Amino acid sequence: MNKQYQSDPVLRKWVNPYYLRPNTIDAIRESSLARPHMSYAVLDNFFNEDVLDNYLEKHRKLRFYKDEANNPYDAFAVVGEKGKVIGSELFYHKAWHTLCAEYTGTPLSQPGEKTLIKLRAHNADSKGFWIHSDRSDFENVSMAILVYLNRNWKHDEGHMLQLWSKIERPEGIDTVDFSWEDFKDKRLDFLDERYSLTIDLATGGKTEPSELFLIDQVIPEFNRLVLTDFIREP
């Protein structure tokens, strides 16, 4: 299958040719699956610069709205509809879905048929994202894909992506150090200082007391693609 990506006109338009090579795809997948707790990949300089320049010109003209105020994160968003959102030709393209799934070895039940696109923007004073899973008990979610489009990022601007894993204990836990009710209107600066914690983990529209440890922290560099698998670790 992966040899066909190099001849796909949409992928050739958007994706750095290096990431369409069969040997590259195989190497990324092997690396993703070898990670000890979850399968994920961080790929730099992923999109072709010329198509990104055109994309960003349109992106600057978008009107963003507060993103689901009741959910535990602080952001503004535009929900993408097929044929309407910028980048639709790629984001809803079946070969794009299967390519991303190959990078992490993720099985897709409906490649090219089911996806949710959100274009997000964050204010300089945003509080941050509460630790959560995008996997839902009601939806068969296989993976999440993020791309960072902010040029010249600086450390004091924040917005780094943290990946956490849950420790499963047969007895469970009753109390947490960090409660959603206590922090829902505050900045989440404590996440900068912790490598493990007990917290109200948000998942499937609810929270549950959970013990977590930090796997990785990803800097939001321009043109960086992050792929996370939800089959192996939700």
C-alpha cells in the first residue's frame, strides 16, 4: 500500500516527499510501535512550505469561536466541514487517513469516512488544557492528529503538548491531588512541575480519579505533525 502514496496527487501536493517514501513510513511505524507505553510519532517539516504559505493566508482570515465552554480546555476553534474548511482536500482524503495510520500502526475501521477537523487558536493568556482523552465511550475513535502552524515559537509562550499514561490499579483511587472543580477557572501551571500525579482525568464527557505519569512533552514547533494512537493507549 505505501508505495501508492508517492503517486497520490493530493499527498504529493501537501506532504514533504521524504515522508511518502516506503522506507521512511516503515521506519516511523517501527519506531512508533517500539515505544513502551503508547504508539505515537512526532514528525518535523512535514508539509510542503509552498502549500502551507497559501493555507496560512486563508487561516488568518478565519473567525474563531469559543470552543465548547463546558469542556476542560481553553481555546477558540473553527469546526471544519468537508468541502468548506481550508485543507479539506487533504483532511478528508482517504489516502491521508491511511498514511497517518501507517505511521503509528493504527488499525482504522472506516478510513476516509469519519473524521472531525478543528482549527484552533489560543490566546496568550489561555489557562491551558486539562488532562483529558479525546477517545470517547460512544465513538470508535482510533487516533488523533495535530499539526502546529505557529512560526517562531518561544518557550515562554507555553502551549506545549504533554502525553500522559494512566496507571491501572485494581483497588482504584478515591482522592486526587488536583480536582477539576478546584482548577476549572485557574491556570494549570502545576503541569509544568509534575512528572506524576493523581487527578480528575476527563474522558468521554466525565471525569474519573486517575493516577498518571508523564511520557513525553512535545514543543509546538512550526510544521510539526504529532500522531497519537488510541487503540493501544486511550
